[in-house]
Amino acid sequence: MSAPLTLFEKIWKSHTIVEDEGGQTLLYIDWLLCSEGSSHAFEMVRRQGVKVRRPQQVFGVADHYAASGGPRMEDVVDEERRNMIRVLERNTGEAGIRLFGLGDPYRGIQHLLGPEQGLTQPGVIILCGDSHTSTQGAVGALAFGIGGELAHALATQTIWQRKPKKMRVRVEGRRPRGVSAKDVILAIIARLGHGGALQHAIEYDGAAIRGMSVEERMTVCNMSVEAGARLGIIGPDEKTFEYMRNRPYGPKDGAELDTAVAYWKTLATDPGAAFDKEEVIDAARLSPMVTWGNSPENAVPIDGIVPDPAHEADEQKRAAMERSLEYMDLRPGTRMRDIRIDQVFIGSCTNSRIEDLRAAAAVVRGRRAVVPGLVVPGSTQVKLRAEAEGLDRIFRDAGFRWGEAGCSMCVGMNGDNVPEGKRCASTSNRNFRGRQGRGSRTHLVGPEMAAAAALTGRLTDIRDLAVEG
Amino acid sequence: MDKFVTLTAVAAPIDMDNVDNDQVIPARLMRKPRGDGGYGRYLFHDLRFNADGGEKPDFVLNRPAYRGAKIIVASHNYACGSSRIGAVYAHYDFGIRAVIATSFGDVFFNNCFKNGILPVRLPAAVTAELRRQLRARPGATLTVDLERQTVTDTAGARHEFSVDSFARRCLLGGLSDIALTLEREKEILAFEERHRRSFSWLPLQR
Ligand code: SF4
């Protein structure tokens, strides 16, 4: 018998080409996704006089600059941004790379496209330039962001990596009513801290994770990086196998799927496999969460208050809290539910899948938003599905804008900004200073809580709002 | 790529923990081409400049003594958050060639090596002491020696650091990691063949 291995180690091992003396491993990359930010990497590949090694294993995605106002190039807000997309078109076109571009029926955020297309499968390695690639670990793939290593990945279809340490976060018990997958991950990050998982790969497990749908698991894995982790991953199970069926790049139903599933079943972490760090969280004790500061770790239960830096013993942390409170224009002791908001964003790779939109729509159905709201589906497929179910009408009737798929206000690169000094309840993953636009103030929440905030104009406890089934 | 062997230069202290990449370079500036002048003026853009473009005189890199800094000494979790290559370019184009911190955002840390910047991890007590010295003597220099793997502070004390041997080799020789990896072409090809057989249901390129 060989030593028990974790899911992460099994995938790492099956993709190891070289174990180098310097502690770095050369890993093979099954799939590589790149968006508009890849221009520097393509440039570097050209400058070195090499080619994209496996263009059929690389995919381009126009998501960061794609306009939510419409599907065409003319809809993109200005020339500078149109140019970013044109450069991506040119780079992918020249290399023979399939591009999920503006008018594409599969247009969307890269981290939704991977799983939606069936590229992201249990046991594969899928990489993107963008850090929230960790989203895709939800189906049991090794998925992480590589930023500046993209040029190397394009040129060699491999990546040198130092093996991260292993952490397991077990979420046991059952989530109470009103507690979404977003609340679970915000609570985990609050517990671990902003750097608490640095240089670790987190495997999530436990009854509450098993109880989640594959899409909910994506929300959890998405924000792993906000605790500093390299990636998040969840062992594939029957739900995963079901999710993988009939996807364009997935195994075909029948013998091919059977072979794949048989392999996928071998991937689960072996009993007795060791982790460097373990955390256990009781889902039953969780509440809907909301952030007050400029780090995702600044999450508190919605019935909580803005914390007082005076109670923080660590000088550095106290200073950071004070800076956040000043930037966010909040006073210690303020009840979170008393914080007025100016607008709402429902979208981003954290919370823009069909289940997120359904959950938010159930809250707003038949009601009116009192502040401006924007809903942006994560992919065109999600958008079409939502429209077929009439969700767009529910949002529009409540006063929300309904956009074309993309990153939109998560990062404000496509022109959808939160104006200076304004406060936004957002389903995205980062509340950093200026993230949603210069001077923007972001409160991270789940989709139901964002919807509820739009209806009341303040941060709102979803459990206080009666939701029609 | 530039070689990095040893560097003696003015160092600027940055005391904040968790400096995220949205502060290093705001996302909206990432669509600027790197061409003339490069990304140097975007480094810490919103901390360095007011909305009207005027400099904020208090920010460390705007103070005369630190303007020519080639080294930054920071604290915990430096350059974390969004993985944006522009964060490295902004440092590089500003003239920064070494960043010393207690810990770094992973992606930034790795990207530095590939772009001619040496990131150095040192214990919290050491980085705090270095920052204290630099505040006490604005414009003082540190020496970062990659060959010996030491940082020499303003008082002449040497602090050893460890660094990955592969990354060290690239930086010392100014070699591209792409060229080094492609020397392993045979191994990669053999792997691909085996891999396509074991993952027969994946539509990988032949
Ligand atoms: S939605 Fe936001 S976090 Fe996700 S890929 Fe787009 S910009 Fe990045």
C-alpha cells in the first residue's frame, strides 16, 4: 500500500513532469484560459520568438471589459477598452485559439465558462491569469490563478510550482435558513484571516459542503484566495458527476463517461491522509454575513455591529481598522442593519450563476427596489436560462438593470462603476479600496442579502424579510 | 531579462499590512499600454496622487529622500489580492529592483522573479527594524546580495534570507524561465503522450 494521499496530491502527482532539485515541480496544464489582461503575456511570448505550444488547449475570454449594456463591440464604453478586446481577438486569432468573444453565445466570465463548457472536470489542471480561478476547484479540479506566469504557460503548456501546504476546512452540520454559501465562505475567511491560508491549498469537506449544490461549492471555492490560499478544491461526488453530463468538452454519455467517472471516483482524499492545518466550522451556528471594511476578512453577522478598533490589541491591525473605518465612513458600534446603501450589484464569478439569480429573484419578486440595482449574469448561457425562467422580468419590474454577461461592477473595468463616496451592497468577492471605482465603498454580501438591501435601501437581514417560495 | 546579483540603493519603508494590488495599481490603469514611461507613474497611484493629479506630499515615495528608491521594505502580506502583472511592472518601471517584506501575495512574489525584481522574505522583527532605521535616516541605503543571500542594514548588520534555487538561477543569470523549460522538450513530449492515454476522454491536442 502506498501512503494515503489527498485529492490535491493525486492531481498534482498525475500532472508532474519533472520534480526539480530546487523544490519546484514542473506541472502539465490541461486547459488554459486567458482574458483581456493576457496581452502582456502574448507580447512576451512573441518577444522570445516562441509559439503558443498547444493552442487547442487554450481559450480566450472577453469578460473584464465586455460591456453590460450590450453584446457588440460598439457597446463597449470607450476606445481604450475596445482596444483591449481587439488585442485579445488578434492574439487569440493569430495563435489559433478559440475565443469566447463579445457576440459569442457562450460569452461570460472565465470561471463560469470553464465548468459550463466541461473543460473544468475532476482531476484536471486548469489555469487562468486571474486569481479567482480557484472557483473551478469546486468540481474537483486543480484550478489556480497564475498572473505573470501566463507567458510561460502559453509557451510551454506547463508551469513551475512550489507545492503548497495542505489545509482542510470541514464545514459540519446544517446551514440555518437564510445562510447562503457566500455566508459560509465569508465566515471561513473571517475565521482564517486575510493571510490565514497563505501558501496553502484548501480542501473543503464536511456535511454542509456535501449538502451544497455544485454551484454553491463554486461560491465557496471562489473566495479561497481571499484567505490567501493558492486554491480551493472539493472532492467530486455524485452531484459533480451529474453536473459534468452533456457539457461540450466533457466526456460523452456512455462508455466515455463511465471511464471518466470510474477515474473520478479514485480521486477522493484517502482516509488517513495528512493535512498541515485543519479547521472545523459548525454551519448551524452561522448567520448571514456582511463586511464593514476593506478586506473580505472584515465580515460580521448582519445582526452585529461595526467593531471598535480600540478593542484590537495588535497595533498594525488597529491601524488598518481605523483606516478602513475612515475610508468606509463608518463609526464603531453602528449596527450593520442601520447602514444605508446607495446601490446594489448582483453578479461576478462569486455569485452570478443561475441558482444565485433564482435566489435573488425570489427575494425581489413583486417588490420594488428603492436604490439603483444592477444584475449581470455570469455567462450568456445563464442569462438565456434566466430569461427563459422570467427572472429578468422580475428584476426589471423591481427596478433593476439587467446586463450582458461579464465581470461588470465586480472590478469596474467595463465602465460599470460605483461613484466616489457611494456605498454598494455587492455579491462580488473584494471590498478593497477603489475596487468598484475610485472612492467606492463596498459591502460584500450574498445574493439574497443584496436583493434585500435593494428593497430597503440599507443592509438588511434576509431572515427579517418574508420570501415567497 | 535583467540580471540581479547585488544591489545597494535607497530603500523606502511602507508600514501598512495587507497592501493589496488595487492600491499598488488601480484596476482601471491596467488597460494602459506599458509603452513610453511605462507603469512607473501608476505605482501606488491613488496613494501618491490626488484626484486632480497633484502629488500627496506625505506619501513616502513622494518625499524627496525616497524618490530614487530602488528597494521597498514592507510588512505582512505585501501586494496581495488581485493577481495583476501590472503590479510588478509598476514596481519595475518606477525603478524598484528589490522588495523586502515579512510575507507577500503569492502571485506577486512569483512574478517578481520573472521580471527582474528580487522579493525577499525576512522575519517580522527584521522588517520592522529595517523600516525603523529607514524612517530614522531617510534616504539611507540597504544592500541586497542575491549571491550571498543577505540583506545588509544601515547599521551594517547582515540578515540572511532563503530563496528558491530555480528562481535564483534565473535572476542571477538574467535567463528567461521559458527558455529553461523548453530545454526539457523531450520530457514534456513524453509526458503529453502518456497523459493523453490516461485521460482518453479529454479532447487534448494531438
Ligand atoms: S468577476 Fe470579478 S473576480 Fe471574477 S474574474 Fe471577473 S473581475 Fe475577477
